[in-house]
Amino acid sequence: MNCKANTDEKTAIQKLLTISQEINELNNIEALMHWDQEVCMPPGAAGERANQLATISRVIHQKETSPVIDDLLKESELSLDKLSEKDRALVRVMRRNYNQKTKLPEEFVAKFSKLTSQALQCWIDARKNSDFKQFQPFLEKIIDMSLQKAEYLGYTDHPYDALLDLYEEDLKTDELAEVFETIKTPLITILDKCRQLKIHKFSFEKPFDEDKQSEFSKSILRKMGYDFNRGREDKSPHPFTTSLGHNDRRVTNRFQPDSVDFIFSAFHEGGHALYEQGINKSIAGSHLDTGVSLGIHESQSRLWENMIGRSLAFWRHFYPELQKAFPDHFNAMSVNEFVACINQVKPGFIRVDADEVSYNFHVLIRFELEKALLEKTITCDDVPALWNRKYKEYFGLEVPDDATGVLQDIHWSHGSIGYFPTYTLGNLYSAQIWHTYQQVNPDYQSILENGDLTMIREWLCDNIYRYGAIYPPKELLKRVTGRDLSAEYLINYLQQKYCT
């Protein structure tokens, strides 16, 4: 009898794995369509693409909500203790996914997919025209459908809980509000001290050549260890990373004639891509073949972008290469001056350009607005004025237009309500993980100065990347750092960097 049970369990897991791989392949096809839409699709194809995405989202939803999955999960769950760690993780992740998906009606999923596909093209045009009113009707529909989604998914205390949980497992609105409250006062103190420091800023007389920007950003990705045989870099309005398969992890960048942002977008998106490329091939093509949460994912992009990419130690090695690539811009500037400029703390309008100290206030503003929209204490008509008022309150800035303000992010057009807070979680996770690495390798400064990032990447791969989604985010963080999440590491990191 036991032998028969073991055989049945193995068969159930094998069937679940096959279904998981089929769903993953469909998701990769959908991701390819999104990548094409944002990188190279002709504008006239927007309507057709919306219909195509609606169709494939319906097919995926049907596959993900098949009763067969529930039957196989129930069979596997009867004897979890007899399964391998990898198989238990597959059951956990597929159960979570199945429970979420079965609560959303197929027609709702298709309708929401079509809406967000249309909203994306509208956002691109509205941002170009700096006209929030053009995008507002789509945002209103997205908020309404997000509330419907929360009702379908279910929640106890706040509709925002249901949406946050989609991106960061078990994250609650009250917990998130407490995090912001914990870090707000120390960050304000650090920000005030930074305002008293000397201003360091770039002043470029000549524009950056776009082709050279692209070439240099690729050199950064190679330095990080990004495998171009399993990925590529392209241009898009908003930098992003996407996975089209275990051996196809792509990044994009944007190139501006008067900005070094392309450097740090390469670090940021490269951090995301390294995480995906580092996942062990033994879980390739399954539900485990991805980062475990957006917060953990963001921790890797921020670690590479800030802890490494803005460090003096790294640029002591790499700065001559930057001078060689752009002699007109950097030959007259020392490495210390360059590092002072890239670490300048000066509140600005654009989140993706924000310094480390002010960044979380950008996230806080979006969290406050999303929460209020879902509570219906404000309407979409209120959003631009409130946005501008909050930037005045937190930063003392007068927002000049909608493109610089409320229309700067792509996320709302994607329907990603509840997504922004994972950026702050990523900052917290990254500081805690980087602190742990420093304890393990006290000679980390020399490693950076030698320009060989292999040891850092391999440590991250051994401790985080290779596991994919095997461990839940809270468990993974504790395995890596030995502690639950604590805000003290981010505050200590920022105080040491900017106040000593």
C-alpha cells in the first residue's frame, strides 16, 4: 500500500510539473508580446495587440484554473513530508497561484488585460503630451477593476491587502504603513543633514552619443556577469527586465543626451536579470523558475545599483573606462568628483532618478495615493493636485507638469496597483543582505577595487539566485541574513554613507 501511495504521489508531482511548464511557456509568450509592445511594435498595431493579449490571458487563465490542478495539489498535499524540498515548494507556489487565479473570473481577467493594454498606449501618448486628463479615464477604470479584483481575492482589513499580497506574499497595509512610519523620521533627519552639504552636480557641454551610451551600458552588464548569450539589451521609454524563458532574460534601457542615468539603469536592470539568470536549471521552466517576490527582486537591483554601482571602490577601478568612452565629459573630472556627483542627495521630481535618501518618499507618495483611491477618500480627478501637494510637502518642490509628475511611471497603466511599495521593501532587504555580505567578506572593498565582481555575484547566486521561488521571501531573508526584516540596516547604511 505504501509503495502504491509513493508511486501515486510521484505521478501527481510529475503531472503538476508538466502543467507548470506548459503555463510557464504560455506566460513567456505573453511576456514576449509585452516586450515587443514596449520596444518595437508599430503604434498602429496597438488595437490588435490588445485583442491578442486578451486572448492569450484568457487561455492562460483557463489553464491555471483547471480543476485538474486542484486535484493533483490535493493528492500531493496529503503527503508533503515525503516530498523533496523542491517538490514541496512547487506545491506551495502552485497552490498559492491556483487559489488566487480561481478567485478571478475568466471574463474579468480578459477584460482587465485588454484595458491595461489600451491604457499603456494611452499613457505613452498622455505622457508625451503631459496631459493627465487624457489618461484619467483609463486610470479610473483600472482603480474600479482593482477594487473588483480585491473583492474577488478577498481580504480582512483593507482592499489594498489583497493587491499587495499579489506582489509580496502576506504583506499587509498596516504593516506597510508601520514600515514607512519607522523610516520616515530618520530619513528626514538624514535628508536635512544632506541639504547642508556642498552641492555636486554634472555640467556637460556636449550631449552623450546614444550609441556610445548603449555600448557602455552593455560593458557594465558584462562586468556584472550578465550573460548576453541568454539575454539582450534594448531601448524602451521606461527601463525594465523581463523573462521570456530560462535562457532568455532581457533588459532595456533609456538614453538621454544630458544624463548618466543609463549607467545606473544598467546596474538596476542588470541586478534583476542576474537574479533570473542565476536560478538553478533544475527548476527551469516551472513555477519556481522566477524570483520569489518583487521585494526580493528589487533588493538585487538596488544592491547592484547603489551598494556597488555608486561606491567609490568600484569606480576606482572602472572610472578610466568611463573616461575612455566619454573623454569630453569626464577627462577633466577626478574619480572622487564623479562619485560625489552620482551620490548627490538632492530631492527631485523623478522616482527612477532619485537619490538613496529621498527615494522612499517617492514610494510613500504613491502608496498614500493608491491607498486613498481604493478607500475612495479621493477620486482620480484629485490625483494630480494631491501629487503636486505631496511633492511640495516632502521635498519643497513645485511640480512643473504632468509628464514630470503624475504621469512619470508606467505602473498604473499596467494595472499594477500595490506594486510600488515593493521598491521600499527592496531597499530594506538590500541593506540587510549587503550588511551580511560585508560580514562574510570583510575585504569587500578590495574586491570592488580590483574590478572583479565574480565573488559577489557567486555569493548572491549561492544564497539567493539559485533558489528561485523555493523559499518564501521572509524565510529566504532569514536564511541569508539570520534575521527577520529590520529597518536598522538601511538607516545605518545611509547614516554611515552620508552623515559621517
